[in-house]
Amino acid sequence: MFGTDTNELDPLARRKRDRRIFGGLIGLAMLAFFTLDYVGQPLVAVGAYWLFFVAAVAVVYTSDAIMDERDRALERHTSHTAVQLVGAGLIVLAPGLNALAEANVYDAPPILDGVVFGWGIVFVLWGVAYLYERSQQ
Amino acid sequence: MKNRVRAYRNDADMSQADLAAAVDVSRQTINSIERDRYDPSLELAFKLADHFDCLVEDLFERETD
């Protein structure tokens, strides 16, 4: 982690160490959030949570051992599957809920409108990310 | 794609962890390759071939239907 000067450990040991650091930071983020929120310091709780989370993300981005090519391939496939599921849900729900409401058959609860809106935002973000990635190749 | 990574590793008397450390991936990745569940990148395929001092096509073979 963090450059090449700490690479005296073999890759598997580094991977184990960096995963432990990552998990520990996530655990600390949760612990700090709930503890500080419990003692009546909600803003400090959120600040501590963000701090530990940013540190955990930094570990992922700086470690050369925490993820190998199979982990990254798994992450890509998982993201692809999730986007496909959201897309299928959006195709069915977005026009379907609107049609049912206009035909006075079924009025969806507001939370479902929020879900559809959120999924729509996911697709807008996907489109922006796709255009960015395409421009880089 | 089929591969002979397990055979080459056994010939070299190495564990999956040893080979993983040698080519800088996780033991699970080596296990997945040996079970034909993951096709490695070209870079990793060349690393494995370099490690066993053989050609990539000695290690990996395209499956024909």
C-alpha cells in the first residue's frame, strides 16, 4: 500500500493487510458515527464517518494489492448486472405506473415515484460516465 | 478457454499461493483460472507463461465448439 517502499511483503500478505486496513476503517466509520450520534454530536458523527470513509477509499485507490484483475472483472460484471436490472425495472415501471394512474387503476405510493426517479438519475449518471470514458479512449 | 496452469504448477511443485505471489494476483484468481472459471488478461497470461518459461499457447488453448 502507499507506494513501493512498503512492498517488502509478498503480494498475498500485502493484499491481506490492505483488506484488513480497509475493513477496519469502514468499521471505525460506523462505530464513530453511531457512538458520536448516540452522545448527541450528530455533526461530528457525520464528519468522523466521512473522514474514515475517505481514508478507506484512499486505501482502495492507492493499494496495488487489494484488488487484482479478477476482482476488477467481478466488479465490472456486477455493475453491469445491476445496471441491467435497474434498466429493466425502469422500462417496466416508468411508463407502467403513469399509465395505471391515468387510467385510474392504481395510484402508486409516492415512495415508488421516488424510486423510479432515482433509477432515472442512475441512468443519466451512467450516460455521462459512458461519454467521459469514450472520450478517454 | 482451456488451460494447463494446474499441470504446470504441479510440475513446478508450487502451491496456488506460491504461484499467485509470483505473478502478483490473489490465490483465488489462480484457483479460478485453473477451474476454467476465469480467463486471465493477456498481461497475466504472458506473466504465467514467463514464469513457467513456456509459450502462452502451451498454457492456454481456445475451446472449439
